[in-house]
Amino acid sequence: MTQLEFARAGIITKAMKKVAECENVNAETVRAAVACGEAVIPLNINHKNAKPTGVGRMFTTKINANLGRSVTHSGKGDELEKLKVAMDAGADFVMDLSVGPDDLAAIRRGMLDASDRPLGTVPVYETISRTDGEIPQMNPAFLIDVIRAQAEQGVDFMTLHAGLLLKHIPAAMKRRMGIVSRGGAIMAEWMMQNKSENPLYTRWDEVMDILAKYDVTVSLGDGMRPGCLADASDEAQFGELDVLGELVERCRAHGVQVMVEGPGHVPFNQIQANMEREQEVCKKAPFYVLGPVVTDIAPGYDHIVSAIGATAAATYGASLLCYVTPAEHLGLPDADEVHQGCIAYKIAAHAGDVARGLPGARRRDDEMADARAKFDWDRQFAACLDPARARARWIKTRAFTDEAHDDDHCSMCGKQFCAVRTSRRIRKLADELNA
């Protein structure tokens, strides 16, 4: 039985209890949310060391880190290093998006063994990587075989671009950038070449049987996600979303957990409407968004640009945020860029949780405020999202200042102009007046 089937049967599993403990909610709350599909716990029965992690609006917003080798760069060892960096930086989920001729199963096996976070894949990447030809064509039967093999290996969730249909492609060809999703483009090209409907859509029941056996969560891929602001919220994007809503119901009918992927490049003022539309069309299935990226002109800073959009997404409807690194649109991220992407998205997720009033979300902020008021630097570093960076930056200033530093101010104002020190004196005066 899948977590969804257990939940519907009224059974609270060990995984549900663990999620309840981590989220500081009642276990019955978790079971009820999973039962109705408003939450998922991606947890393949063969991924033995994975930590049960809940995704849903009643939980804290989670972040995902995309990892994996490219055809031209990186390898198994590099990806394990990046995996550790991502986990140390607080990634709740990781995805192996490796492509290329090397043994992808071995790379994935290494990541599954090393990761206690749920791990996701995009099976069509391996399908194409293992297909011959200068321009390899996706083989539907082989794609099903790859899905089966990855599920058996222990993959916890899979991005499947099953909602992109033949009828959506003409609208996408009117765009400035066309189809920018790698998986979506692969599926669309196959459909056009073969003049046939999306094989994942037509063979969906077969896919469901495989995923239900191992309790693999479906992440319905947004093959029509916009790749620039000009293409956002268009006919192609929303046409696919309507089909994803249908597939959500089909997943639930098969007892398969499901979440929905979302855009992409979206102007800031359109983010709320996009989040709310998904919640309505997809019956409150957890929304898993990339960014959104709110401007197209900041390569090298897209972790910042997208974190702005991700904060709004988390506020208005997203449950899982896929990080963007400074290397986005430029190349494969290195370990430091993976770290920067994770921290940017931990900030966005936390800010979203605070904005929507999630119980306990502001606890660390209040701890930080108290520590700052007392000049308790160790407590400040303990409360922050990237303690090592904060402490190193603080020490850097102390090492070069000529001023004797007694820890009751920083170099921004210095001792004479420090507002916090002044506020202490004002408080003392106020206490004396009220005595």
C-alpha cells in the first residue's frame, strides 16, 4: 500500500508520525492531508535511509536542489560532493538530473545511498541518454522500462511530462522562446515526428501500476513552463495545466501520491494568480515551482531574482520550491553555487512561511532579535540560516578594525553611533523615570 492508500484506510504510518513530529502537528492532521491529496510524503519503499518529509500547505515550505552531471561536465564524485553541500545547506529534497553516456544508474545509486533526503529524477533524461543516434528519439517502451527500473532502484518522486499534448504545441510555437523545458521539448518533438499523442498520457494507467508498487510520488512536469516573461500565463501553459488537473485525479484514483510542477519565468504581479489557479485546477495538490524568475536580465544573479518570486509563490500557494543557482542560464553549477542557491531558497521558503502566519515560523526571527538586543553573537549565529558565512564575515571586520572591540557593537556604526547601545541607555532612562 502507498502512503495515500494507508491514509485513506485511516492508518497512521510511521512516516506520517515522523512528519507530524517534524512539523509539530498532530499525526491525524498529517493522515487527513495525505488522504485527501493536499499533502504528499515522497518515500519509495526501497529508499531505506530516506527521511519522511511532508509537502503541503499545512507544513513548512520545502526546498529542492537539482544536481546531476551534464554531457560535458561533472561526474559521479562531483555530484556526491554537491549532494553533501546541498544537504548541509538545508535542502529538503534533491533531484538527480544527470544526462550523458556514462552509467547513470551507478551515479543515481551513489546518490540514493548517500542521501537521507527524498530523491527525484526525470526518467526521460536517462531514456534519451541511452538511445543511439546523433539526434536520439525517445522510445516510449524504453521510457516505461526506465521508469520501472528507477522505481525499483528507490527513486522517491519522478517528474513526468504527461500533460503536454499535441493540441498544445501550436500555441507554444507562437512564443518568443518556444518550449524551454528539456523534458517537455523531448516529448513535443516525439509527438510531432510521430504524429501521435503523448505516450505517457496514453499509457498513464501502466505508469500508475509501476509507481503504486513502490510508492513513487508523481511530480507532474510543466513541459510548457514559460522561459521568459513574455511567454508567462499563456494559452500553452494553462492548457497543459488543465490536463495536469485531470491527471491529478487519475493519480489519486490509482492510490498514487501526486504533486504538480509550475513556472518558470513569471512577472511578479502574475505570481499570486498562477498559484491560486493551480490550487483550483489541481484540487489543492501540492505545488512545486521553479522560482518563479521575475526578470530575464540578471544572469549570474538568478538565485536572487528567482528567490524574490519564490517568496511570493510560497506566500500564495506553493509547497515546494525548486532552487535556482547563480549559474542558471549560464552553465552547470559548482558546489559553491549549489550552496548559494540553497541558502537563497531557504530564505524564500522561510519568508513565505512567516508571511502566511504558519504557527512557529517566526520563532527564529524572535530569537535573533533578542540575541541582537543583547549583543549575543553566538546566539545570533546559531539562529541564522548560514552560520558559517555570518561568523566569517563578522570575524573579517574584527581582524582589520583599529577599534578595540568589546562585542557590544559592530563596525557599521561603531561604538559611538550604535543605535542598539543607545536604545539600551534610553531604556534605562525610561525605567528610572517610571520607578
